[in-house]
Amino acid sequence: MSKELSRREFIRLGALSAVGAGLAACGLGRSEAQSDPTVVPTATGTPTPTGTPEGTVMPSPTATEVASATPTATEMAGEYWDTPYSNPASNEGSVFALRDSDGAEVNVDLDGAVGFVPDADLRVSDLTPNALDPVPADAGNFQVYLNTARDGFQPVAGFTDGTNDYNQYKDHQSGPQVPMYSWMVHTGLRAELPGIGRVEGGEGRAFMVLVLNRTERVHRFPTNSVHVEAGFQGWGRIWRGESEYVQEAEERLTNHYRTRLGQGVPETGFIGQCDQVDNCDSVTVVTVERMQWGNELDGSPRDQFRLIRAETVATAR
């Protein structure tokens, strides 16, 4: 089945009603959500398609890279991979063997995404991420930057709610769900999400994992399958489902949390995500989309996590 025939064009969102604007009137939900931290990634690496003439090529770095060798899957092994959901992709150094939506192997060099080891089931998106720099001066204001018409786009995303110190209890485990046509972000020191992978920050470096659910189905992570340390979780709606709007929402959400991580959250004083007293200096950003690609043999939708961006970038100060 060709990509053209197997892909279902199911994204049918138009600009939604003023209800969405009301939810994100301040870019925040309840008071604890006002600490919505900011993370920002930079280098995306260049995948080398194998097994398909067209392949999927991920873009080169779009922001200032923070140079550092990416640990191998073996080096990243430990408590976070030692779970029923741990499934690191095979690799040779910083080059990981992933696949496109049709199953063709794609070798992705993640040398520019410090601390990221993808899940073996993570697919590679055919979306090309927008350049992140320069970061607008008002990127830290969710309402103005994401939920207002600007730069030729109608509002791209609304904010519903968020939680600081996410997964601070017990074993740092949870089973969150991403609503239909919505985004969800986790930031913090390190995390592992089934189907996406593991990403680890360090002193002065945070991580950010952004999921864009472009399906009409809620995605529910299995119970206690998501591990997050020193984290924040936020989520909201995606107002438009067309590719160009998804690309724009991905860029702006990344830059928003990149700014929050670098400048802090003055309204609440939320800090402590990257093991230093000051706000974070850099962030490893991993952004994925949740997409349907045809159907399973039983007729059920075949939904996949697909990698859009993986890079380490300086935070916005």
C-alpha cells in the first residue's frame, strides 16, 4: 500500500470556538499550572533512509547546539530502561535504527540530541520542523504567542492545565492520557515514555518531550508506564490539524517552554528541573506526533508515535 493510499486524511479540525480561547486566556489553568516551565531543543540530526528511495530526511540543527556525545543505549541502561516498557532502539554510536511509517528502516543520527535514546517502536515523521531561532521576545506569554492570530496563522494552541513537580511521589511513575487533537508536554531532569524513549538532562540541562495527538482518539499510556523526575506536565488543545499548523504549533510550543526553562516562572518561582539554583542553560527537546497510518488487520486504526524533532538547544534567556 502506498503512503498516499494508506494514509487516512482524518484531521478535520477547523478553528474551534471561543471556548478554547477562554481555556487559555492566560495561557494557564489552575494556579499551580502557572509554573509551566520552558524547555528548548536544538539539533535534529540527519537520518539516512534505507530500503525506500524517498525515505524521510530530518532537518539539520536549527539552533545553537550544545556539543556532547550521545550515550549509547548500553550506557543509558539502568533503572529507567529496566521496566516492562523499556525498549531501546538498536544503535551504532549515535546512529539509531528507526523506521518510517511503512516499516522501511531509517538510520537517524542523534548526536545532536544529548541524552536521548529512542524507543524501537518510534517512527520517523515526514514533517519538517520549523527553525526555532530567533525566539520572539514574547514567547513566554502563552496567550499572546500561541493563542492569538499572528504571523499569518490563526491561533495554533490553547492551554488547559498543568502540574509542577510532576511524578514527585513513590517511583516517579504515572499513566497520563493525551486527549484527542491535543498536545502534552513533560519537562524536567529525565524521563522515559513507552513508544517514544528515554531522555536525560543533567546539571544545567533539562529535557522536554512534546506529544502532538493528531488523531480523534485519546491516547492512554499504560498504568505506571511513564517515568518523570523533577518534572512539569502541561496540556491543551491543537486548534488546527493541517500540517502547516501542526508545524507552527510544534515550533511555538517548543520555544514557549524553552523560554520558561531559561527565564523561569516568576509568577510562582518554580525552579529545580536541572540540578542548579539558576534556571536551565540548555534543553534536549524531543517532539513527536501521534498519527494514524492505515489500519491493523482487524480494521482498528494503526496509530504511531512519529519523531518530528530531536535536538539539544540553548534555553531562551
